[in-house]
Amino acid sequence: MSGQKVVFITQARMGSSRLPGKVLRRVAGEPLLFWFLRRATTVRCCSGVCVATSVSGENDEIERFVERTFPEVHVARGPEEDVLSRYWQAACETGADAVVRVTSDDPFFDPLLVERCVAALRERGADAARTLKGEFPVGLDVEVFSRDALRTAFESATDAFEREHVGPYVFQTHSSDFRIAWVGNDGAEWPRCRLTVDYAEDFEFAERLFSEVGGMASTDEFRLYLSSHPEVAAINLMHAH
């Protein structure tokens, strides 16, 4: 895979069932999507970033925000519920040979972990790579697909859950059909915390963490702060699973 084009694709839409409009809701003075894309554009192994949103008119605001604030980021628009089709369309539009997937409600994701996952895909000759569940807090998940693996999922997945959540066809229901590189935590242990944004308490947590540590702090700096401030980590733990 060396020399091939790796594109970081994230899904975003205004119609979140729990918090409508959350991706453009402000935290630490900027929309949540601003912090996510600032982070995404620092991933060294990716030659491009793409926001995959839907054709629904309410998502025009997302497209305008990205074009105005991150003109180098491509916007692809596809089906509202069939997110797998959105990803395949985005991969085709950007000419991706491999695709990184991190959802846009994970503003604390680790660029170095993304790079580890891409390296694992390349070095192990795998079809896909993924962080191991249980070894990282929710919100640090990374998935990487070769173009062929993503195409196979797009063409073959029939279950609505597989279409909506993109990864299950490759990593769960048909994992035996793919060479998968699983990536574990090779660093310090994380305290119990939740690093994704889905509820009002998650925004309160994000506001506190960004204010105290900084929106562009390293993920390890977030970990160190939360390890020494369990009262902050507890803000949104009622939603942990």
C-alpha cells in the first residue's frame, strides 16, 4: 500500500437523533466539526480529508461550513441512512486507495493511533484494520479499509445495520472473509472515561476538557488530565457503556 492514496473520511449530518445539529454546535468557541477537522488535517499518512454528508437539504449548512472554513476538505453527499454507500461514493470521488473512518462526533481522536492503524494495514498486508474494542475509551475507535474491502462491503452488505454503521460487514458479520489487522493499546492505560459526543453531558465534558487542556492538545495530554481529574471524567459517565 506504500505510495497509495489514503483518505480520511468522516460522516456528519445535522439530523442526529439524540442531539440534532450537534456537529455545528459550538464548544470552546467553535463548532464541534471545526475541532474534528483541525485534528483530521494533521494526520500525516492521509493525503486528503473528506466529509461525507447526506443529500438532505438540512446538511447544506455543513457543506457551506466546510467549504468556507476548510476549503481543502472535500464534501461528498449521498444517502441519509445508507452511510456505507456514502463512504463508497466519497472514496470514488476522492480516488482513495484506502479509507480511514472516524466519526465526526469523536473530537478527541488520536492522530497517532490513526497512523498506527494505517501502518498496520500496510505492514501486515491486511484488507482492513481496526482498534480493538475494550482497549480504548469510546471515542478513540479507528477503522481503515482497503478500497477493495470497502467495495466488497458496499456491493455485498444487505442488512440495514451493516449499511448504516459501515464497518460491521467487514469487522463483524463477515470478518472471516477478510485479513484484518487488529490494533491494541501499546501505551499507558486510560482512566474510565467517554470521549464521544452524543448527549448534553458530553458537550459539558468537551467544553471542560477543551477549556482546561486545549482543543488541539495531544490525546495523551487528554489522558493525563483525565487521570488526575476524575471529577471531569465523571461528567458524562452516566452514558458510558
